[in-house]
Amino acid sequence: MSNTYHLTTPLSEEDVTKLKAGDIVYLSGTIYTARDAAHKRLVDLIEKGEELPFPLEGAVVYFVGPTPPKPGEPIGSAGPTTSYRMDSYSPILIKHGLKGMIGKGKRNQEVKDACKEYKAIYFGATGGAGALLSKAIKKAEVIAYEELGPEAIRKLEVENFPVTVINDTYGNDLYEEGRKLYEKKED
Amino acid sequence: MRTIHYDDIVKSVKNMIMHTATNLPEDALKALKKAYEEEKSPVAKKVIEQLLENAEIAKTEKKPLCQDTGLAVFFVKVGQDLRIEGGTLKDAINEGTEQGYKEGYLRASTCDCFTRENLKDKIGYNLPAIIHFDLVEGDKLEIEYAAKGGGSENVSRARVLAPAQGKQGIINFVKEVISEAGPNPCPPIIVGIGIGGTFEKAAISSKHALFREAGSPNPDPELDKFEKEILQELNNLGIGAMGMGGTQTVLAVHIEKNPCHIASLPVSVNVQCHSSRHSHIEL
């Protein structure tokens, strides 16, 4: 039922359209971190027609605000934050080429519709597994908005970063489907 | 009259914060292992396996369990026959918090409500701490601490029910809150329920209920039965670990009950993610 894939960023339309909700994906390559404040700035730049701090085409964005790294570490603990706070910004980024988002928790209908229309994937990473997930991050570099601290945009080099497909390009939602399988209705 | 020095409190608070950030307490670990054994969904089982692995990595590599190292929440019991020397108790707890979060390489997560500006330079690193004081008999100082993350606070709710709604009304409200929360608070979760008192008393009780050892029996047999009934109802929702569907959504339900006004039935639901980082010291 569920397939496992190893994909390298940037993601192509072919990469994302073969994925189905529930599939497990190990991502490698470059991904970019952004939370609420950074998303607001990215969308402002798009609206003004200005250049973004990283190329959006095929990009994967990770919703994370890591802990400060200890000396010698590329990054601190780095698990996903709750994604709905990015819902009002994500469709615009998807429309401009974003192919993947990594977070945790539900997305709204506009995001799911954008994933379907413009072919993008919402991946879930395991929330609260920040120590484990940080091991898949080999390099980290702040590339924009350093003043935002944990909310700055970081360029991450990842190797086999483990995620699960929550919303695919066909309108499927793992949260809804998974829950239906185990829900016990009252008699 | 017994005396404790300000610096000793700072040091103890700092140590408990740094230790708690990387060491998942035994009760939470035990509850997760039980959930792993009992989970029917292979997808959810895999998630819980990652959580157990994460706890092991955090402990051995001294890396925070989660990047959301929370706001620092304290329940403090101060013996009436105790004197604090060298500064105020509140300042000592805040200073210990700042030192612990800084030296532990934990995240500073406090910000201004409107500008959203991080307050680490204005007020202090991850300050202010949230502190609830209680004055008690004796000459001891008891400090309970929890690192409370944002995801699970965001789905917490309080409501004042009509007395006629009774226990069934409480069950319905709690189910509504947890069902709506779905994957967002990082299940499997612990659910703290404060019943009675006034509006704010219910909320504080629901927070304090989370500090009890996960899954330990409620000393009140009626509440213990009620907790088990709610636990079953919530697990029937099928949300599962990280919301991907499963049988183990809630690790434990803890209730604290207070007498209330004849006109009201306040209920508060405070949710705790699976990374239930709390600790307790007595000085």
C-alpha cells in the first residue's frame, strides 16, 4: 500500500506526481527553513516582484525553528513546527514553483488545492523527534534574515531526511484517511 | 526559621532545566513504550519507534529532545517558615531559567504579543518564566518545572459549562477539543483537565494536572474511573501518533477537581505533547 522512495532536491513534477499520501520518502540535497516571519517576507518579495533569497523552482521548504547549535555541530535539535500558521502564504509559494513543504499538522483547503493544481507535496516529519531528525542534517547556513534568530532562513544539506506524504497531488490527505481506519464509532 | 540562599535556587533551577531538555522522564518513556506495544497501526507504530529512538539520542548526545524547548512553567510551593536570602524567589527562578536555557543551548521562545519580536535581549533569554506560587506549611521549597511547547498549548481550551451539562457535557467538550486538535499537538498526548473553581482556577488546575506521573492512578476513585472513561473515548477517535491514524492517541488523562460556584461548571483542557518534559526538586 505504502511505497518508499529516495528523492533528491530540487524536486521535479515527475518526482512529486508519483507520490501518494502515506508514502515514506527519504529526502537528500538542499532544503530551506522558513517559519511564519520568513514566509511573510518571501510573499512580500513575490508581490513586489523582487528576487527571493533562494530559487523557488522545485524547492522544498522545512517549517522549523532549531535550537542553537553547540560548538562543532551544524545545527541543534530540528524537528517540524505546526504548519497551519504558514497556510496563508504557502499557496503563493507553490504557484511560484515550490514543490515540497515539510511540517506537522493539518493544512487548510487552499493549500491542498494548490498542491493539486500546481503539483506540490506536503510532507510530515515526526514532531518532537528533533534530536533524531537533526542527524540527517549535514550542513546548515543562514542565508537570509539573520535578525529573526530561530526564524531566519537557513540552507540545509540533508541526507535521507525521513518524511511521510500527508497531502499529495491528487487531493488525498493521510490525516483524514488514517483516522478513518482506526476511528471507533459509538454504537 | 530555615534559610536558603538565592544562588542555590538559581543553580538548582538551571540544572533541572538543562537535565529535563535532554532526558525524557521515566513516566513519559514508560507510557510511550506501552503505546508502542499496544499500537495496531504499522504507520503509527513506526512513529512511536522514532520517538523512542529520539529519546535515546537526546540522552546520549545531550541534544534537546525537541527544538521547541518551551516556555518555562513552574509550580512552586514555599514553606511559610522558609526565608530566602540574597534576593527574591521570583528573580532566582527567572535567573536560573535564563542560565539553563542559555547554557543548555535551548531555544529562546518568548516574544512580544504584537510585534512578535524575540525578548531575549530586552527581558532575558526565554524570560519571563511562568510561575505559580503557593504558600504552604513547613520550611521546604518545592519546585515543579515543565518545558511547555507551543503546539500543544495552541490547541488547549477552556469553557464554562452549565451545571446541567454535568459529566456528559465534560466528556463532549474534551472530545471536541481533542478531535479538532487532531495531529497538531504531536500525539500521543497527555490530557490535563481542570474541573471547577473559577475560570482561571480551572485553567491552572488543568496545567498542574499534567505534572502528575503519567498514567498513575488518581487518588480519588471517582475521578480515576472518569479519567479511564475519557481515555477510552479519546482513543476511539482514531487520531494516532502524529495524527496518521491509530489506536494510541492519548497516553493518559489527568483530572484535578475543585469546588465551584452554584451557577457554573468551568472546564479547562490543557494538552501536553508526547515529549512531556517535567521535573521536580525539593530544597
